[in-house]
Amino acid sequence: MRQRKVKNVENRLAEYADYMIENPSLMKGKWKDSFGNDNKIFLELGCGKGQFVVAKAKTNKELNYIGAEGQQTVVLRALEKAAKEQTLNTRFMTGFIKDITEIFEEDELSGIFLNFSDPWPKDRHSKRRLTHKNFLEGFKKVSKAGSILEIKTDNEKLFEFTLGQIEMMGFEIVELTRNLHISGCDSKNITTEYEDKFKAFGKKIQFVKVALK
Ligand SMILES: C[S@@+](CC[C@H](N)C(=O)[O-])C[C@H]1O[C@@H](n2cnc3c(N)ncnc32)[C@H](O)[C@@H]1O
């Protein structure tokens, strides 16, 4: 996701102190304290400009949501949305996550969303794909029993790769469709920025939901 430069981005991020977590690794094992309740916590890894995670939070006020986004200028847009919608059950962090276990304790999350993750098409970059089994192992560790992982993508090659990694991990597939928006899956109801764009072009969205534990 390319972004124009934003002046003083760090100062701008600091304006959203209620929503922004500056040092996510210090929150390991303590994320519930940042929400001030014991409600379940869900993560969107690569949340972009936050449309999905903010809409989820508005719909499910009894659940907590974290949006993680590598690019500061992009997470700024997500913070603006959260502040506008007053979704007090959202938190955001910035930085490219390499090892999820540095940020979350075992059993800390109840579900993870990967929406339109970067496909990293070259084989030599396959370990960078967020659905590589190294990431999936981390997701399993930080998730409690009954947690789900939901993945949406327009990219067929990434989807096939992902299904292979899911099989290797032995995760149970709960839902799978190669055309989400003509399926009966509820997961079509809350969309992301990329999803809206691809839908408008008539591109099929592939979707899989698995049980992590
Ligand atoms: C293609 S965009 C999709 C954004 C959004 N999920 C959507 O569907 O509209 C992928 C985003 O994931 C972010 N990203 C990729 N790898 C990441 C990582 N390891 N940690 C945090 N963010 C990451 C990128 O910066 C980019 O903004």
C-alpha cells in the first residue's frame, strides 16, 4: 500500500494516544490492561487504513480489536477512523511484525484476520508471506483454544500456497470459498479497503477460515 508522505507523522500518531500502542512488545501478556476489560481480543495483521477492524469493533462492542500495520502513514488513517467512530474497543500498533510471539503471550488472542496480505510472489521470499507455516506456528501459540484464523485474498497463488501451509499445520478448515461474495459466508459482510476495490473490478475473493486450536 503506497502512501504519500505525511508531515510530522510521529507527532500526528501521538495525537491518538487513546488508541495507539507505542511499544507493543511491552504489552505482551498485558493487552487486556490496555482495554481495561477481560473481553476477547482479535488481531488484524496488516490492517491497512483500518476500515475492516473499525467496522468489526463497531459491530461487536463486547470484543476487542487490535490493528497492526507496518507503515506509519497508513496506520495514521486507521487511527483517524477509530477516533471518528469512537471505537474504544480498538487499539493500533505500527511496525512490521516478524515474530508474533514477541508481542503476544500464549493464549492471549481469540482470533486473527489476514486480509489481502502481500503475496510475495517470488519463491525465495515465501517465508515473508504471512501465511507461511512459521507465522502460522506463532499464531497458534498466541491463540487460545477455540480461536479462529480468517484469510481473504484476491491472489490465487497465495491462496493455494496458504491451503498447503494450513494442511501442513493440521488446522481444521471451518469455511472455504473461492468466491466469497456469492457465497453464504457471513465474512463477506464486513469488507476491507482492498476488498471493495477488487469487488468493484469483478475480481473473485477467496476466503478460508480455520480453527487454530
Ligand atoms: C495489501 S495491504 C491490505 C490492507 C488491508 N488489510 C485491506 O485489506 O485493505 C497489506 C498491508 O499489510 C501491511 N503489512 C504487511 N506485512 C506486515 C507485517 N508483517 N506487519 C504489519 N503490517 C504488515 C502492509 O504495510 C500493507 O499496508
